[in-house]
Amino acid sequence: MIVVNRFRVPETDGEAFRADLQRAHDALAARPGYVAGTMGRNVDDPELWLLTTTWEHVGAYRRALSSYDVKLHAVATLSRALDEPSAYESADPGTDLNIRATRSIG
């Protein structure tokens, strides 16, 4: 599972945000199920930042978000993300794609 969080940050706040984003990434990286992650800044628009993380499965990511350390060191930064869908499934050849369907039982 891939999580893509994008942030719009004024250039003047860039260095402080970079430190906050690193702290958030470190907190997430310490959680079970974390596979990899990358921080980035857009080369054409330096106010646009990115944090991508990869997880073993959606449950690992959701449990990470509810952990005390992530709430303490990451949630405030992650809450600054642009309001857009952020969770993606792998679409590599041979993987089964999620099917849109009701997930509750009548």
C-alpha cells in the first residue's frame, strides 16, 4: 500500500517544515508494517512538498496512525496535507486490484 501526502508550504516556512516532515517520517518509519518512505519538494513549485510511504497493507498504516508516537510526532504535520485521497494500492502487473463494493454486511 502506498500513501501519498502533498503539502502546500510557504517558502519562508520551508526549512521548519522540512524538519517537521522528517520527524513525522521518522515516527511512521518506526511502526510495524512500514516498508519505505521518501520526502520531496517539487522542482518547479518549491511550496509543494511530498511525503510518500509504503506499507505492507492498509491495516499496518491505519495502526501506525493510531500509535501514541505517531500522534505525538506526526499527526500535526500530516494534518497539514492537501485535502485529497492519499492511499493507493499497488497496480503492478499481476496484482489484484481492489473492487469498489459495499463492505458492510446487510
